[in-house]
Amino acid sequence: MLTFLLWCILFVVCWPLALLALIAYPFIWLLLLPFRIIGVAVHGVLEIIYLAITLPFRLLAAPFRV
């Protein structure tokens, strides 16, 4: 919602730039999509490594939890 409000303000101030941003947004989104996919994959791998490292500590702490 905030993005739309900022776009409306930009449209009032400089409508050609706002229309250019409206047209360019899908292309920029498609350009950045592979980086998002790589980010999700790297985050998943790092999460698995973190869980593998902390698993023994969590298993040792489990019997003492109430």
C-alpha cells in the first residue's frame, strides 16, 4: 500500500517518470528473479547447516525441558 501511495505522489509530481516506472517494473522484477531464487536456495542450505550443527545441543537439552 505504501508503494502505491509513493507511486501516486510520483505521478502527481512527475507523471512521465511514474509511467516509466510502471512500465519498467515488470522487467526489473524479471531481471531480479534469479537472484531471489539463489537467495532462497542459499538461505535453505545455510539453515540446514545451522540445524545440523545445533542438533546435538538440542537433543541434549530436550530431556530437561518441561
